Amino acid sequence: MKFLCDANIGSTIARAMSGHGYDVERAIHVMPDAKDEILLAYAVAQQRVLVTCDSDFGELVFHKRLPPPPAIIYIRFEPDQVADIVPRLMPLLDFDALRDHMIVIGTENVRRRPFHRER
């Protein structure tokens, strides 16, 4: 499975995902100054799950109806230590469970919102 970590996702999370055998690109290295719409289009073209702390991607996909990538993982909380995110994130990386959804990781729970893909 392939992932694109937004610029707001640090190296700790990207390294943890890579260490579990996932193909991970970081936006900060691939296209450091790209706007959200460009990153979203890149994730779609490369068939990469987008991992972000930016709620704007939900706006682009659900309200502006831009084409979604295979999935979006939106990390919506700021723990005391970035490493605290990793144990919450890793069990969610099953592609069949992610596909066609925005997964929101909050402080207390995880929510799944399906994309409305054009048929």
C-alpha cells in the first residue's frame, strides 16, 4: 500500500509506516510548496492514501467534490508526544478498511466517512 504524508506529518510517523513495509512519500520532499489541491491530485494520480493533520482535504473532497485518493487519514488530535499517534495509526492501515473513506482519528475515537464517488 502506498501513502503520501502531508507536510504536517513528521518524520516519526513516516518512518514508523516505512518500518512496517509501507511505501511512504512525504510531501515535504516530493512537492514541498504545493497547495492542498495539488497534493490531493498527486495522491489521486499516484493512488496513494493521504495522511494529514489538515481538515482542508475533507472540504476539498466532500464539499468541492474534487476526486478523492484511495483514502484519507485525518489525524485530528495533538498528543503530548508525536510518537503517541503511531500506536493509534498502525492498526488502521488495512487497505480494505481504508478504501473509499476518510478516516478521522480523534482524541477518543476513530470515525469512518465514506467518499461519494461518481459512478
